[in-house]
Amino acid sequence: MSLTLTHYLILSVILFVIGMIGVIRRKNLLMLFFATEIMLNAANVALVALSSYIGDLTGQLFALFIMAIAASEVAVGLGLLILVYKKQGTLDLDNLTLLKG
Amino acid sequence: MEKLLYIALFAPLVSSLFAAIFAQRKKMQLVGIVASLLIIISFLASSALLSHLLSGGAVVTANLMDWIVVGDMDVKFGFMVDQVTAVMMVVVTLVSAVVHVYSNYYMEHDEGFNRFFSYLSAFVFSMLVLVMSDNFLGLFIGWEGVGVCSWLLVGFWYYKPDQPREVNPSISPSWAANEAFIMNRIADLGLLVGIFILYWNLGTLTYSEVFANLDKLSGGLMVAAAIALFIGAMGKSAQFPLHTWLADAMEGPTPVSALIHAATMVTAGVYLVIRANPLYSQVPDVGYFIAVLGTFVAIFAASMALVNRDLKRIIAYSTLSQLGYMFAAAGLGAYWVALFHLAAHAFFKALLFLGAGNVMHAMDDELDIFKMGGLKKVMAKTYLYMGVASLALAGIWPFAGFYSKDTILEVAFNEHTYGIWFVLWLTAGLTAFYSFRQVFLVFEGDERYKKYGFHPHEAPNWVFIALLPLLVLAIVFGWWKEEFMEFVTLILPPYEMSEETHHVAWILILLTSAIAIGGIVLAYIKYANGLKRDPKIENSFIYKLLQNQYYIPVFYDKAIVKPYAELSDIAWKEIDLEMIDATVDGIAKAIEVTGDKSREIQNGNLSTYLRWMVAGFIIITILAVVSVVIK
């Protein structure tokens, strides 16, 4: 049994769903970051797999872009997280409700 | 010449604006003087224009500016002074000038002195726009302008409270003003429709172009346009069935009644028919209808004047009746005769009204002629003035009314419309009777006013000097009949009596004079030696019918005003509140409730937001999948 496109895509979907459940269920802001990273990489897997399948390099280039952006996003995000923690003393989402309308 | 035209037109506007500056202030004599002078200037300019035309000058035209230029529509703010307009201008400005001067006396103790002059001058300006415009739209603007000024002036004492109809038939000044305005609005719709018909079919509104292209209209359209324009004229000139407002408009100050509701504004309808004579000449059936309606109104109004006790209302009904004469003449195609009677009537009727104003002033605004009597001892000069005006109104030789009214009767005879002739002849008798009934009840007989504690006094001399032009014209104006005819028939169609009529003319004159003198004699016998009231006659059905104006105001009240008010009530409570308001409120409510409910989403918890985002994502994904599958 060799790996086909379907396997990659199923892997991508599984990763994505795991990330999504993390986004929904997790209450810690840091964990949310991890969950989003998983979702981004799920998209990357799908992009690379499809790119290779179609024979078009654009998808793989796009995956590289996403990695670069994810890296910078994490840098900024972590900085913000530290600031939030310093100010509020917690990263629990249930306690961070300043924007309540 | 163009300058004269602009001076005549805009002097009243300047006067109005000048008075308006001080409208809220206490009485300032200066305002009255300046306004009177400016109107006199306007009169002089109009006279200069008239003499220019009399000496054979060309028609004066002026184009102030482009007014409406939209697509194919091109209406200029243009003015034109031809023979008819010049006559109208001189009549309007002369009567206005006299009334302005007179108002300095009549309104001397009124708090709204300055305001009054502002309105009065604004009226003169609107009236001049009406008669000087060279197109139908300008006429319409003036038409509405005089309507607004009439509303302002009838309701001048707007603070007077409403009274039941039995106490005061016109209820209150503000009620009367609204009635006049609303009735005129109804008729104005007719005028507008007429103007639309002409514009749609001819593509122009300028008189000269419209009348030059009349043959492009089909017969039916021409009849429709003629009728629609006449409906407008019916409202302004208070012809049946839109006549009730005129008598009620007597709630306004007396100079207003003299100027607007006797001499000028109410004749605008006659002016419109005269101006549109090329149209009406083409549709003799409509013309005949106008003549019949005018004849009917003449006797109808005269009959109501027979029994009325209100000094001003009697004159108002006589105005109505004389307007009927004018329409009869115009409808029969004798346009210059209608214009002649219009001018003569303006002079003697304004004189009569201003004389009545003197009486009112002397009697502390009492209007009931049964409470007067014997005033000749204290008011000899007013007696003379009103007597001359009444003689002119009754059509006694050699006063102005004799010439103009007799010519109308001759026209009716000449057209072989003997029915019209007979009714008008009868009306001449009634006219003589009621006008002298009034004069004798006021000035002759026992001094009943003493019983009611009045202390009448004569007006100052300068007032009589101011009225002198009207007095002179009420006497001599008729002598210029031939010259007048030659002058205005330069643009109006000439009207020649047949040979046959010429032969019997003297008999007609004799007959008319006989019935007029008969009326005066009867009035003298009955009323000159004091008032003897006969309860049998006063309680008779006809007397009551006439006194209540044939119950037409009551009928309008019951048949139109009340149902309309109830309909409005239903429309307000059932339709507006229950349906329209409810719909609008419902939309607002739905939005509010949705907002209130969805506000809970925004609880500040990032976790919830993310869940909603995921929910949205799933919905969109499902939609995408479904749309792909469906394809």
C-alpha cells in the first residue's frame, strides 16, 4: 500500500479538526496558539500534497510563506501574551473579558 | 419703457419688504406713508405705460430672466404690457393706492399696523405678477401669490375665537381664511390641469405662442383645457358652487375686502377668461356655459343680498353678483365689455366698501344695519360717497355702472339669449333694491344706534380726499366707453351689435333704468322712514332660506366637511396608527429585539467568539459543499 493523495488529505483534515477542537475547548491563551499552529500546518500539508499531485510549485511556495508568517505571528503573539500575563496575571480566557459588550 | 414696467412691478415688493422689517414692532406711521408712496409710484408708472399705449405705442415686453430650463421645457420670467394688461394694472394700482392711503386711517389703532401694510403690498405685487406675466406659469405664480396674501389678510385678526354659525356665519377670521384658501386650492387644481393640457400638447406656455398654435389642439382637448382653466377662474372669482368663501372672507379688515374681495383678486378669474379669449372663442359651448353660470350667480347672489343684515356681506354678495355679470359678458364673447365692467366695478365697489369702512369705524365695528339708521346727520360725506357708489352699482345714468351693465344686457339681447337677458334685467332691479335698502337703512330713518349706545363720528377730511379718485371715476368712467372699446379691441376681438339691436337699444336702456329706479323707489318706500320689521315676512320660508344662504354653507358642512373630517379621523386612527405606524414600529422593534438578543454573543469571552467563528466556518463549508453538489 503506497501513500496516495487521499491519505495526505485525510491527515490534513484530522490535524485541522484537532486544531479546531483545541480552539473551541482550550481556555488557556497559550494553548490556543498551539491549536492555531496545528491548523495552519494542516493547511500546509494539504497545500504541499496537492501541489505535488498537480505538479505545480505554487502550492509549496505558498506553504513556505505560511511558515514564515506563522513564525513571525508567534513572535508577536508571544510578546503580547507576556504583556497580557503581566497586566492581568492570568491567561485564562474566562477571566479575560474586558471587551464584554 | 422697460424701466417703467419694472418700477410698476417692484415698487410694491419693496414696499412689502420695507414694512416687513418692522412687522413685529409697534405701529410706525412712517411705514404706512412709505408703503402708500411706493404704491402711488407704482400707479404712476402704470399710468405712464397706459398713456404710452394710448398714444399708439407698441406693446412693452421684458424678460427678467430664464426661469425653468429643463430639457425641452423653457419658461422665461417674462412680462408683457399690452392694452388689457395696462388697463388691469392701472385699475389694480389705483385702487391699491387709495386703499393703502385709506388704511392709514382705518388701521390707525390696530396693533398689527406694520404687518398689515406688508401683507397688503405683497398682495399688490402678486396681483401685478398675475396680470403682467406673459405666460401661464407666471400667471399661476401670481394666482397663488394673491391666494396666500388673501389668506394672510382675511385671517389678519387670527386671534379672534371661533363662534357658532348662528352667532357669526363666518365663524372666525382664521376659519374664514382657511375656507377661502382651501376652496381656492380645489379650483387651482383645475387651473393647473388646464395649464398641463396646454403645455403637453403645445410645448409652450407663452400666451402668444399658445394662442397662435391653438389649431393644433383637437376639439376635445380644447374643450377640456377651456373647462379646466374656467374651474380655476370659478374658484378665484367665487362662482357657484365655490362661492361661499367670498362672503366669509369679509372677516378680514375692510380695506382688504375693498381691495382684494371686490376690486382686484376676485376679478382675476374674469381676467383669465378675457386673456384666454382665443381659446374660448373656439369653444362657444363652454362660453355659453360660462354665460349661463354667470347669469345664475348674478341672480343667486343678488337674492341673498336682499335680506342680509350684515353691512359687508351685502356688498360681498353684490360683488358676487357683478362677477356673474362679467362672466355672462365674457361667456357670450363680448370680452371687452367684461373688461369694461370689471374696471367700472372695481372703482365703485372699492368706493362702496371703503365707505362701509367709514361706517364701521364710526360704529365701533358694528355691522348690523338694523342697529344703524339716521347716520346722515353725522356722516353726510360718507352718505354722499356711498350714495354715488350705490347709484353706480345700481346702474343709474350717468354713473359708470349704467354704461357697463347696460352694454352687458345689450350683448345678451344681441345674442338672442333672451333668458339670460331677462334674468340679468331682473337682477339689475334686485341690485338697485338691495344696495339702496342698505344705504337707506344706514343713513336714513330713525336713529336706532342711539338705543345701542353708539357715538358715531365722521372720518377726517383727508380720507375723503384720498377717496376722491374713486368717486370721480365711479361717475365719469362710463363716459369713456367708446374710447375704451377702441383701445382694448386692439387686442381683444371686437364685438359689434347687430342693426336690429341698435334699433331697440333705447328700449332696453329704458327698461333697465326703469327696473333699477323701481328698485330704488321700492327701497325708499320701505326703509327710508325707519325700520318696520314684519315678523310674518321674516319668518317665511323664503326669507329664512335667503338669510341662511340657501343653507349651502350648512350643506357643505354636513355633506363635505363633516364626512371628510370623519374620514380623516378613520384614516388617522385606523390606517395611520394601526397600519402604517404599526409597520414602521414593527420594523424598529424587530431590529431592537434582534439586537438585544444577539448582544449576549458579545460577552467578552474570546472562547465564545471563537466558537461562533467555527460555527460560521462550518456553515460556510456546508454551503460550499452543497452548492458544489447541486451543480
